[in-house]
Amino acid sequence: MTSVVTRATSVSKARAVGSVRRPRRTKRGALLGLVAWIFGLIFVTPVLWMILTSFHSETSAATNPPSLFAPLTLDGYANFFGANTGASPWPALINSAQASIISTLLVLALSIPAAYALSIRPVRKWSDVMFFFLTTKMLPMVAGLLPIYLIAKATGLLDSIILLVILYTSMNLPIAVWMMRSFLSEIPVEILEAASIDGANLLTIFRRIIIPISGPGIAATSLICFIFSWNELLFASVLTSTQAITAPVFLTSFVTSQGLFLAKVCAAAVAVSFPVLVAGFAAQDKLVQGLSLGAVK
Amino acid sequence: MFKHSRARRLLTGASMVAVAAVALSGCAAGGSSSSANKVVNVLMVNNPQMVDLQKLTAANFTKQTGIKVNYTLLPENDLRAKASQEFSSQAGQYDVATLSNYEVPSYAKNGWLTSLSGTVAADKTFDQADILPAMAKSLTSNGQIYAEPFYGESSFLMYRKDVFAQAGVTMPSNPTWQQVADLAAKVDGVVPGMKGICLRGQPGWGQIFAPLTTVVNTFGGTWFNKDWSAGVNSPAFEEATNFYVNLVKAHGEAGAAQSGYTECLNNLQQGKVAMWYDSTAAEGTLEAQGSPVAGKIGYVAAPVVKTANSGWLYTWAFAVQKAGKNQTAAAKFIEWASSKEYENLVGKTLGWSRVPADKRTSTFNNPDYQKSAAAFYKQTQTAIESVDPANPGVQPRPAPGIQFVAIPEFADMATQVSQDVSSAIAGKETVAQALAKGQALAQKVGDKYKK
């Protein structure tokens, strides 16, 4: 009887505590939610503004203070697709897609085995190797620009997709190795050992176990490499001219020092961002899973 | 052993992916070399006249000659960086580029350009004699023509005729800077929210120092004297800069320290300023169909103090890179793009207000152009014909140039000085402080040429 009463008391106490805490938690949650919304809006507002401006005429886009309710037009997009300029964006978009997709595939092909050798079957001094990968990102990219330009000129690779693929692969490889290592470390070794005991060879283990389990991680890594390659401007603007010009370089061609260009540039920026946004939305679930997997680690 | 063979298989697989990918991209990257001599790669500044050229090329030039033209359009600063990188390394990626009369003499001196004297300039239908003499001279080095102008510009003063009438004031046809300052004070605020004048305050040798150097010239100042001694902190240079900074601070546009050509163009179009001293190239946009100020703008000569005139001279011109692979096709392209025939084509298809003008005498005499540009063509012609790049001020100069000094070091030096002058407009330092720093920079450059 006594124990029942004690239990009941403790339950009611717990309820009382719970009833006191719950509103506090809710308040804090609401506050955090509000802060998250504010930050979200701060990040999204410029993008929304860019999209809105892309549907305005040049004169409306240039007004100060900016006009929210100016008449909408598709002139900016028509201009991007060459209606008023005679310049098609397709070669630049295709070049960007080629350089980004091929370099991302190469990065994956190289980073997954490398990450395996640094996590599941770590090589000797693997932490030094990881640090070495990191050091390659410490040199400011612009410092390598002139030597790369001269090498590309000497080897006849200027203005070619091959050069961009090589550069983007080497630029993204260290990040990919770090990311993939953190994802592969999550895979319990016992599963791999069990597969080995069942007679699976390395390729089978990769194909049937490692790649399916680290799928979200691979998706996250691919997307990040793709985005970095797609958005790269510095090297592309210096190393390409007419044959291998990429979308970000094409985008800058709408800026002029004589006349209005804000609406045109916004429309071009929206169009150029579109493939990345689509890829991001398509891989949203995998991306969140992948990034949180790495974060937990 | 077993492990090694598996690793080798993996490695082989990865290599195959890499090779396939590179091969694929190689296919995509390769241009067709068989038709290479029928292709001209052109690097251009992204100004409206160049966009028109890009639009008209395929249906006209390519159709007539079979020569395909690949254009790369870049904003002005990016173009300068790219052209400098391309021409200095003689990379040969571009056959033709738009260069200004600031770059052409030094590029020619360095042997980066192909002379056009024996090709384009010798062609009778091109009519080299029709090119305005001052402009042709600014693109000539050692007696050889190295570039042909696409369009030219000088500077003049633009003002709102309706606002001046409302304020009961009149603009003289050849104003002095003091008259302009007085008028700016009188029209400032006549229309609520409208300031007296717009003057560039944005840092950059091609921004604030384009108009400011012409003001310095007419006040009697100079960047360098004949013996290359710097004159940046001379009384005349300081007086001119103080005048400019005080005028823009007292009656100039809002955010003057960040205002360049585009911002001032917006300000005049949107009724935020009553006057603007800048390039004659603005006339096309201001008088274009749909412009809110079309027909309301008056144009008068660049204001003066001690000189008879003070307009600048600038041109975007086509030059051929010496390492360019298609020299003949490049020359043919320039013959077409800088020709009278092309001006007529633009006039007939896009309208005479969009003609890349102000480079040929014949354009000013063309009745169609005169009709379309009635508001400004006479003033533009007078401005361009009156300039003398060899002698723009009151003292002899060591190098040609009106709003610049035609030496490669000028761009960096003037850009650095402009940052301080822009700070003076923003009230962060005084003009004397800004120019004292500028003098030290300029003297370093001058000393190199003294030796």
C-alpha cells in the first residue's frame, strides 16, 4: 500500500514537474523556432528578391527604393536565352554540366577507395594522410592561378573541358575524401567481417554493403562536389575563352558599365542556379541524412 | 597476393572510368580545326553597341563571308584583365579584342598587336581618311595603325532643360566650372528630391578620374610635367580636386562616393539630378525610346576654366592579336565592324540612335543620323573634333592622353589615388591628405621614366 502511494506520489510529482516544464520547453522551442525562421528569412530574402527582380523590366529594377509591385515581364529570361543578344547560353550550360558531372564522377571513383583505406582498413599513419589532404586546401587558389595558366598554355589545354575536369577533380578530391571517410567510419566493421566470412570479396563488399549503406553520404558528397564545380568562376574565367566557357562566366557577361543590367543579371542568375536547385531538391532527403550522419560522427 | 589482384582490379576500374570521362570531355572540348580559318574569336567589352554587333553578325557578316564569329563579352574591368593576360602571354585564344586608346599605344609598343596599315586601313571601301583624325592618331604608334575604332566618345555637360526653365536659369553654351557650380546651387531642390549635379565619385582610374582629370587639366593641373616630375599635390591639381569634391558634396547626388557612370545615368533618367558631366556615349540611352527624360535633356560643351575646351577622348577599338591564328579573317571582320556599311546596317535595322557613332566624319554628315541625333550630334561632333590628346592642358606633357596618361602604370597608380579622393568625398579624409599620398605614388612612377 505504502509503495503504491509512494509510486503514485512520485508519478504525480513527475506530472507536476512535467506540467511545469512543458510550457517552458514550448516557450523555448517557440523562441528557437522564431530565431530559425528569422535566420531562414535573412538567407532566403536576397534569393527571393533576385527571383522577383528577374521578372521586372530594367527600369523597374533600377528604381530606388525598389518596387515590389512593378509589372512583371519575361524580358530578362528572353534576353538570357539570346532573344536580344544573339548569344545562346546552351554551350556554356553544357560545358558546365560536362565539367561538373565528369569531375564529380572522377572524384567519387577516387575518393571512395581512398576513404576506405583511411577508415575501414586504415593504412599506416592515416591521420598524417588526412592532414596532407587538408593542407592542399590551405594554399589560396589564386596563388596557383598563374602557374596553372602557364602550364595549360604550354600543354595546349587552355580553353578545354579536360583542363576544367582535371582542376575541379583535384580541387574537390580532398573535401570528398574527408567527407567519405567520415561516412565510411559509421559502417560497423562487424557487417563487413560477416560478409567476408560469407565469402564476399572486396568488390562485392563495396557493391553490396559499403555503397548501399553510405548511399546518403555519397549523395551528399556528390552534390557538394557538383555544386562547387558548377559555381566555380575564378579558374573558368581565366582559363577558358570561347570553346569551354562555363555558365558562371557567361553570367558575368550580362554586367555592363554602360546602361542598366540588374534585371538581366538576376534572370541569368536564376537560370544558372536552376540546375543546382533541382539537384539539391532531388537529393534533399539523402543530403540531410548524409550531412547529419557526418555531423554525428 | 589475392588482395593485390583485387586492388589491381579496382585500380583498373577506376582508371577506365577516368579515361572514359577524359575521352568524353575531349570529344566535347575539341573544336573543328578544318574550319578554323573561317572562325574569328573576338573578346569584347559588354557595352550596348557590342551587344548589337553580336546580334547582327550571323545574319550579315557570316552570311556574306562565311566567317563565323565567336564572341566573349565581359564587363569592362574583367575585359581589361583578360585582354592584358591574353595579349601579354600571346596566348592566341582570341584573334580580335576591343581595346581602348589607353591600351593600344603600349600594346603596340610591346609588339602584341598586328599592324592594320597594310590591310584594313589600306582598303579603299573602308575609307581610313573618314576616321576622325584625333581618334586615328590615338590608335597609331610609330606611324602604323594598330586598331580601328568601333565607336568614340568625348565628354560634355547634360542638363534638364525643363528644370532649368522652372528655376528660371539659363545654361551657357560654353559654361565655366564656376558657372556650373552656381547653377547647381540654384537648381538643387527646385524639384523635390532632385540634386544639382551628378559627378562620378566611385574609385577607379576609369571612374572618378575620367571626369576629374579633365577638370584638373582645365584648372591648369597635370599628373606629370614634361620632365616627369609629378604634379598631384600642385596648387592647380589641389584646387581642381577641392572644387570637384566640394561641388559634389554640396550639390551632388546621394551616395556620391559610390556613384559611377551607371549610377549617374540612373540618377539623371530617374529625375534625381538636374545636371551630369560625363561621356557623350550616354546620349543614346538618354534619348532612347521609352527613356523618361527623352527630349528633356540639353547638351553643352565640357565646362572649362583656363583651357579653351576640356572634353576627353575615348574609343573602344578593334585590334588584332599578333599570336591570333586567323589574321586574314580577323582583318576582314574589323573592315566590316568599323565600316560605314555597318553603321548603315544598324541605322536601318535597329535605329540611328543605336549606331556606334562618333568615329567617322561621314556619320555626322548623314541626314538620317542628324535627324535621329538632332538633340546632341552637333555638340558631340564639336566635342570630339576639338580635343587634342597631345596637349590637353596648359603645359607640355611627357605622354599623350586627356583623361589618362598613356603609360601602363597609370591605371594602378590612378586607381590607388582615386580611393583616397573617393574617401575625401565620403568625408573620411581631406583632399590635401589624399593628394599628398597620390603625389608620392605618382613620383615613384615618374622617377622610372626620368631614368
